[in-house]
Amino acid sequence: MKQSLILPCALTLFSGVALGQSQSGPPTHDRPVFPSSGSHSGLPFKGGRSLDASIPLPQHPPLAEIPPIPLPQGAVQGPVSLDRPMTYHDAATNFTQELRADSLINNGEMAHSIGQEYRGVGDYDPAFENMFGFGTMSAATGHASYPQSANVKLAMRFTDVTGSQWWFVGSGSMGDAGVVVTAAHCVYTRTFDPGDGSTVTVNDWADIVYVYPAWDGNGNITPPGSTDEHQFWGYAFGSSYLAGSDYINNGDYDADCGLLRITRGSSRNVGMLTGWYGWSYGSSCSTIKGRTHYNLSFPAEPCSASLHTGRTMYYWSGTFDSCETFGNEIRIDCPGNCLDSVWGGMSGSGAYYIDSSNRYVQAVCSNGPSDHSYGDYTELWQQFVLDMQDFEDDTRTTSEDWEPLMFRATGSTTVEAGQAMDAGCEVQMVNATDANPPSQNYVMEIYLSTNNNISTSDTLLATWTYNLDAGAMANRKFLVPAPVIPSGTPAGTYWIGTVADAGLPGTTANDDTDTWDAQQITVTDPPPVLKTIWSDDFESGGLVKGGWTKKNNRVKVNTKAAYNGSWGLRLRKKMWAQIAIDTTGYTGTHLMLARRSSNNYDAGESFKIRWNIGKGWNDLVVSSGDGWDSLTVNLPAAADNNPNLKLRFKSYGSQANEWGDVDDLAFMGWQ
């Protein structure tokens, strides 16, 4: 049974624009951290597949095939009030509580966050925000750069009153390391038309919401046909929400603002990579209309044969046309065409303005009519912001919790087995909490895995120790010396990553870099090496060292048969000697030798070198009356990788003065 109660808001309101200053400031990027000690492991590759299973990909339909959350229609609104309450819900426990409005709410106050914008770890691209104007929506570029990186595509699953499940997509923007700002109807759905004119009743919260920051539209994300590289920032998920109570209770779009908490531990504080926006509320209509606002979103409602597919993040900017006199919404008047209007899938996207190079979300995309003649954005309000700050604080927690993210090679991702990568790696170590840890050591173990799940059951490549005095909301780049791939690692696709911060406070579920946070690499076989498989220079004075089989005991080494040194092998009349050679694992086998034969052989007689793999003897070299010569003789491919190869050296004569000599034998192959 769903639990529901009303609790007083715990936040104490301070005057002025200093709301939220109890929070730690945004992360800072100090210089990279080098290891203070450590070493490569030198351990062999753990054969076979990893003992742990691959991390399962999100189990929703292909992202580009999920329909948009239906854009609410109609003008449901309540009285203007900055103290309209918020409701919290945890789908994992089915616990719901409505937060009591703060008694110190000032309906006339205007405020925005101070210093709360964070630009992430990618490039900063302010030139992106050129004036396109509402009505000239364009495909966004530079998804790996801020501010583009702070905008997200959402995939939400709802269960209706009959038990049927429905997937929808929407948009949002990062509001903190583990918090997404979106529309209330993206986390709580009341009713909708599935497209056949009927009404589906949900009146419930999302079961789960997946977050795809700055998705580039490539791939299906989920099986079939998916890959683990969800560009540009991977994915996250959560099932705890905050939304305007008036929207939940009666569909009032003036309260159509919501929040999603990314699950700590089993998911990722992806905002530490993407960055996030500040917030703003309470500005006058004239002030809002006088500002340029910017909006990035993922429209997914079909408009034409090619628009909109949900794969493209679009951008537009300009000024709002009007504000509701008795409501909390601001409006863009739209001509109703594909690139000049609000469409399904844009729900929840943030409209922000820029003041002194800082970005503040003023409103989120909420609703519009079926003819797309306008689009309404719901403004943030004071109580929403107060509860949002509590929500962010609770998401951050005050307990230290280090999390490695974005393990990346700085050079080539193709490496030869037995060699070091051509450059080092780096990983973002983040403490997405308000805890200020002491100066301490951080141990980072580097692993090679056959799947996207990095764990201690994989092949340990190295262990490095770092010393760091980091503060709250720390985000530091740890530099990793170039990993060495063990000799004997089979060629193929692998992942490298780290298991970090073991033994330090915080959850252990986020101590490793999995899926997108692991670096996929290609291991190649080393180039083949020419090796001596067998050799005999006869300088031992006999045939035992070479492992020979001979016709009889009259087959002996002879000083007169030496090409180099003192001894060689002479075979008279019909004498022979043979050697068995195992060429398993070798290619390009060949025989190097010195040989000569007497000129006394009669017609049809000769000295021969022959080969056999169990299918009969075949001539390799035939000579008669030749002087000393150094030869390299290639064997047929059938002799490669064969445990049954035999070589026979035989004189096919009838007189003692008919003979052949061999010396300095070396049988070679590539391995």
C-alpha cells in the first residue's frame, strides 16, 4: 500500500538571493593527480571469459522508437502562488509524502542561484549560443561540450491502472550531480490518449526513468543492435522524484515542474561529467520577456517523414511572447511547423537565460495544443526551489563517497598483447557529496576484462596509490601510467577500467568503472617472430643431440662432410637419416642448410631431402654433382602447424663414392 504523509519543510529560508548557500559550491578542476607509488602487476592473462556477467543494458525499447510523453493539452491552472507545495515519491519503496510549504515564503521575492552553475569536464562552448530565435530550431552540435552536455533525453516507464506498462520519452536538464530538472508530467502521468481516441488512466509515478545526457542519436541503446558506448556521456537512472502537488492532484500545469534523483551506487552521478545549470524564479513578466532564453530538447513527435525522430537534440533561443496573468506559465507563440513550434518529446526541457556568463533555468517545457500554435513553459517557483535544494542535499548526502567515472585512454585504443598501451589513461575521481574528506591515500587497481563489468575477478594489470587532499563535491583527474597487456592475451575486444576507493567510506557499488565508464580496447596478436624449431650443426660429433633416426649404425657424422666447424653428415649409397619435427603453432616453415653431392651418381641416382606428414614421402630437394651451397627451402603449407612432420635425408646411389653431405641444419618457422 502506498504510504502518504505531510511533513514540514526542513530548510530554513535566508533573505536575499543567497538561497541554497548551505550547499557546497560546484566542483573545481585542480591540476591532475599523479600516482605517488605503485607498479604494474606482471600477472598473466586470466584465460576464458570473465567470471562476472556483463552489466545488463537498460531493458526498454530502442530509444528512437519510444513515443514522446503526450504533451498535456488544455489550460488547467490555479491561483498564482510561490508556496504551492511539492510531493516526493520513491518508486522503489512506494513511499510518498507531500512536503509542507515553508511559512516564510515571500510571493514577491525574486532569486537565482549564486555560483551553482557547473560546466562539467568537457569543453566550454559559449559560442554555441548564437541567436537563432524561436522559430528557427536547429540541430545541436558539440554534444560533448557545455552547455549542450547538460541537456538530457529521458525514457520513462509507467504502469496504468490495468497493469499495462507504457514507455515514453521526454527531455530535461541537469540540476546537480545526481538530479535532473524536468516536467512533473515526465515523472507522474495522469491520463493520456494512446493514439486511438481512447483514454488510458495511470494516475501514478514512473516506475523508473533512464537519463541519456546529450545523446547523439546513434545506435539503438538497447538490444538488439546496441553497443555499450552511449555517446556522449553514457546513461543513468533513478526512481525517486519530486513534483508539484497541484499537478499531481488536479493536473494544474502551473505546477508542472519535477525532479528526478539518480540512484546512488547502482547508477552514476553523471552530472559530475556533464555539468549543470543554476536556477531562477520569481522574475516579473517584463523581465522575463526582456531576456533571451535558450532551450535544448529532443522532440520525438512525428512532424514529417524525417522530423521528428527523437534522435536529434535541437536548439533554439529567443524571447517569450507572453506570461499568464493568473498563472505560472510563459508562452511562445508558434506557427505550428516542424522547426518553429513545441512538439512532443520536448517536455521537461529547461529554458535558461545567461547573466554574467552563468546560466539559470527559468522554466521547463510543459504543454501546448494539438495544432502546435503555442507552447507553454512552467516557471520554477520559490517552494519548488527550496524543496529542490533539500532534494539535492539529500541526493548528495554528507557522507564521503568516491566514485570513478570516465576511464579513458589518452592514446590509441589498439594495443598488442605483451606490450604497453602507447599512452597513459585518465579517470575522473569524484566525491559527489557535501563531505570534506581529510588528506588520504586512494588506491586504484587497473583491470583488463572480457566484458563491460570491471571487477576484481578480471586480470589485474596494475595497482597505483594517489595522495590527495580533496574537498566536498571534488572532481579530480587521476592519471594512470600506460597499462601493459599480458603476453598471451588472445586477440579480441576487451575493456580496461579501475576498481577504486576500496576501504574508504561510502557505498562499494560504485567503486568500479562499468559500461560507458570503462574503456573499450582492441588487443591484437603480436607480429609473428621467426624462431628456430630444430637445429643440428653436428659439432657434438654424433647424431644423438639432433634426435635422429637412421637406417643403421653405419650412418655417422664425418669430418669430411663439414661445411663449417669439424663435423657434418655424409650419407653414402642408400643410407638415410630422418628427424621428426612438431610444427604446431608455426607457419611459414622452412629449412636452412648447407649441402653438396658427389658427381659420381649414375643416371637416375641422386641425393634427396624429402618430407612426410603421414601421407607419403615427397621430394623437397634433389641434387647430383653439386658443390657446397647454402639453401633456404620453403615447405608446403601442409607442413605448418602439424605435429607429424618428418624430414628424411637419403642417398639414392649404389656405390661408396656416391654420397651427399649436409651441415648447419636449421628448421625455422613463424610464431
